[in-house]
Amino acid sequence: MSIDYLNSSIENGSPCNWEIADDGALIVDLLYDRERASPNRAAGHWHFTLHGAAGTDVRLILRNFDNVWNGRHGSPISDRTNVYVSNDGRNWVHVVATKREDNTLEAQFRISTGTVHVARLEPYRVSDLTRWLERIEPHEQVEIVQIGETVEKRPLEIVRVGRDDAPHRVLIRARSHPWEPGGNWLTQGLIDALLRPDGAPFLERYAVDVLPMAAKDGVMRGHTRFNALGMDLNRDWHAPADPKLAPENAALETWLDAQIAEGRAPSLALDLHNDNSGRLHVSRPDGGAEAYVANMERFESLMREHTWFREGMTGGNFRNPGTFGEGLLARHGIDAAILELNCDWIAGLKKVPYGADWRRLGEGMRVVFRDYFAFAAS
């Protein structure tokens, strides 16, 4: 029994090097994404297939988690990080992994059928998005508009659900960092729930605009953080985006400017991410933010009431200038925040996360938005 080959040339496959150690362990060295004109680097995504004899036991060791952000070293893995495996690339189970003292991750599993898919989280690929958009596009409440293209000329879509004259609007962006699939599962759960027959009363109160996959190039190529030209799409929102280096952000800003000019500014905006904490990041800019913070506190309370969300929100004098949340608040006066989804553990469910869990969170968010805007309308 043996491992014959590791294939990372799959959709969303992560760039890596690999070898079989003398003791039979499979060593996988992830390749870092690097930020433009910066020492920052990131590797936290893995997705590949292993080919070998059925019945082969695999001892996997993943390396190169020595990330750098703003000159500080940090790791994207924790003591609760898992490895996900699948025989068909669709039905996934998690394998408990061990974070070792040298900042590597070890997991053991078996190749049951000759091929096994291995991933950081249950993947959500560009092809998954395409199939979902094709499924919902015929619905009378759905409008899908291309607003621009990525660096590599992949289309960027806004999915609108609801009426143009809805009294309130929610703007949601997902997947601005390529490795973070939770936002795709959440938005699919939200929109599918809104399109069910019992979703009509919600759409009387608000409409939803979603940019479902901002970093399509990186998702296709299995990258971790940056776009194809080394730009972080959750930075530099304090000023207009460079359309050459970050066309993904420039397209969204152009669309947003047009919405504001036409009187359809979002009442609330969320940027969806994955990390190891799962918190709602609410900035505290200097001066005049009391109403914004109060609104975000109410939003967080409603999430606790109507969903499994329990991780809480940032407090104190938290600032993260240049992010989507602070940029939309400071430049456009839009109540905006970053919602992180814990990639290792869901506190409210006491379990590791799967796509179905994040879809369930999205389903509950339709009630959160309804009650949030009910207060705003009163």
C-alpha cells in the first residue's frame, strides 16, 4: 500500500510541494501568497487530492504556517484546527488534527477508494457558485448583474433579491480572501431562505445585494489571502480603489456610488470572513459613532436571539482602518462591520463547522435583518 501522487491541479487546489519522508509521512509544504510591495505573506489554505492504493493509511504533515502580517509573525492554525476529507469531493467529514510545537499540523486518515480529497474546510468553488446562480436566476425576485471583472477577467456579479423600492437594503460581500468559504455558504443559505414561499414577508421590509465571490481568481487557484496582483481586498477602503491593481474593489465601489446616487444606499453592510475567533468586528472611530455602535450592538443581540451565533463582538477602542467596515462607515456613512465565521469551532453548536452549519446561520439571518429594520422603521 502506498501514496502514488498528490494532485493540486484541481479547481481551488492549493499550490504546494510534497514529498514522502523516510518514515512514510506525507510532508506537504504550502506555498505562501505574498502582498504587493510588502513583507506580508499568507498560507492557510489546503485543498488537493491524494491517489494511492485503497486501504493506505496516511500520516499527513502540513507545513509553512509562518505567516507575516504588518511585520508580525502569526499562525493561521490553532489547537482546534481540523482536516476535512472526502471520497467524492462533495461529502466531507472532519479528521481531528494536532497542531505541533513547530507550528505544523498533523492528521491521519485512510485512502479508502484509491482517491481521497483533502481540504482545510468544506470547499465552495467557483463552479459551485456558477451552479447556484444558474439555479436561482429564473426566480422573479432575483436579478443578477455583472458589475466588473477580476484581474484575470472573471465576472463579478451582484445578486439582488427583493424589490428596487424596498424600504431598507443590505449589502453583503463574501470571499474577499480566497480561502474563506464560510461566507459563500452563509449567503447561499440566506438567499435560498428568502426565495422560499415563506420568504415574501421578509422582502417586504428589505432587499439584499450580494457580491458572492470577490476574490474569484484566488478561489480558482487555491490561494489564501491576496488577489492576482498581490492586493488584499479587505484593505485600502479609506480611499478609492486602484482599478488596475484591485479591479474587484473598484467595481464594487463604482456600483455602490451609483446606488447611493440613485437613492438606494445600503442601510447595513457586512463583509464575511473566516478566522479562528468568529467575532463581529465593530470599529470605534473617533467622534460621532455612538449611533453606529448602538446599531451594531442591537444587530449582535439579534444574531444571538435568532441564530447559533455566540462569539460576540469586539469592544474597547477597536480600530482597523482601511477595512471594508471602516471604509464604508467613514466614507459613505453606512453602518458596516466585518463578520468573522470561526473556521475551527462553532461555539453556539459546540461542533466543528460544515457548509450546512453556515447555511443554517444564513437562514436565521433573514429574521435578524427583519427585526433589525423593524426597529429602524419604528
